[in-house]
Amino acid sequence: MKKMKALKKLGIKIVKKGCIYKTMAKNGDGKYISKHHNALYLTGIKKAGDTTTRYFSGANALEKATEYLLNDYLNKKYIVRGDRSGLLYGTVVWIAGNTVLMKNARRLWYWDGANAVNELAVHGTSKPNECKFTVYVDSIVIMDAIEINRCTEKAIKSIEGVGEWKKAKD
């Protein structure tokens, strides 16, 4: 019982299905991943009380599940925090470890109107004229990603509505 409580604190739960136990680890997106006898279950909570489960089987179950998760992440707008590269906003097209490739990206050099990156990714900024968001680049590779926040439609509209902060005149 102590082990089960300790695992829960780490975002891992044990599920009993018949007489088979499977270990499920929770990733940062609220999805549980488990592997058991070439079968893998992904359980994700869409909203309170609404749970969906995807089942992957066969010798490449882990690869199929990984591809499913990455497709769920890819080609969507994110704010990515780099350990040294700072904060960037754009479309994530590739993730490998802490390396992230983004398209149509801009650096969020300074912002006001949000208390934290999480709030910026959910609500955007309430003070767009106080923000310093750079010009867009076609693509950028961040090799020190430590945090990836998916943006809501509200945040996307807000962030993309902030004018480009630049010194060079067109």
C-alpha cells in the first residue's frame, strides 16, 4: 500500500485488469502510458470525468504509441522555454529529447499582462503594448528545451496580435 501511494505521488498508477497488473506512468500532458506484454495503453483525461483510452499492440506497440503522442503534439502552437535560449513561440514540428524544431517562431523577450509562462500560454497577455516579442523566423532549432506549453486559441490570438519588436527599420 505504501508503494502504491508513493507511485501515485510520482504520477504513476497501478491498474488491475483481471489478474494482470500494469504500471502506468503519467506524462506532462495528463496521459498515462503503460507497457505490458507487447501491449500499451494510453489513457488521457480530456476534461473532468471524461477519460479516453487508446490500446496499441504488437511488437512495435511502444513505437506506435510514441508516434501517436508526437502527432498529438506536432504542428500546434507552443511556447517553449529553453534553459539558455529563452522563451520562444511558434509551431512545433519535431521533438527529440530536449531538441525542438519550430516553424514561424518568435522570441518572447519580455512580456507584461501575465504572471507566468503558463498564464501566457492559456490567456495570452492583457498588455500587448508593453510586450517585446521579436520578428518571426521561418524556423529555429532549440537544443535546450526544458518546458513546452501548448497555447490555447485565446493565447494564440493575443500573442500573434503583439507587434514585432525590432530596431531595424524596413
